[in-house]
Amino acid sequence: MFHNLIETYRKHMPVWHRYWRVRQKALGLDKLQPYDTRSRLSRNAPEVPYEQAVEWIAAGMRPLGEEYVSILRRGCLEER
């Protein structure tokens, strides 16, 4: 699993580099600092209801299996 994680990370490095360049340009910075990676790109933060966020996360976790997703949903919505 460790080697698979490293391989996947390396495979997607160009995507991350492109993302950081776009973010740097959107923020109007000459050089992107680590603390810039968490700053907002917009003045108006979107309002996302908690239940909607849980659904988005569950959709992203679907490849891990339905049992995993059902435990995630139960943990987020019922057993918080």
C-alpha cells in the first residue's frame, strides 16, 4: 500500500503543480508561500449545509465500498 500511495502521488504531481500555479495567479502573488495554500480565493465563502457536505464526502468515498460509506454516513449524521 505504501508503494502504491507514493506511485499515485508521483503520477499526479503535474496536476498539483498546475493547481498551485493557478492559485498563485488567482491570488496575484509573485511567490506562493505555505500559508497561501489555505487562503480563500473568493471574498464570498459558499454556504454548504452540513448534510450536503456529508453527501459529497460519501460520494467521494464510494470507491471504498458501500459498507465504508454507510459507516461514514452513520458516524457523521447519527453518532456524531
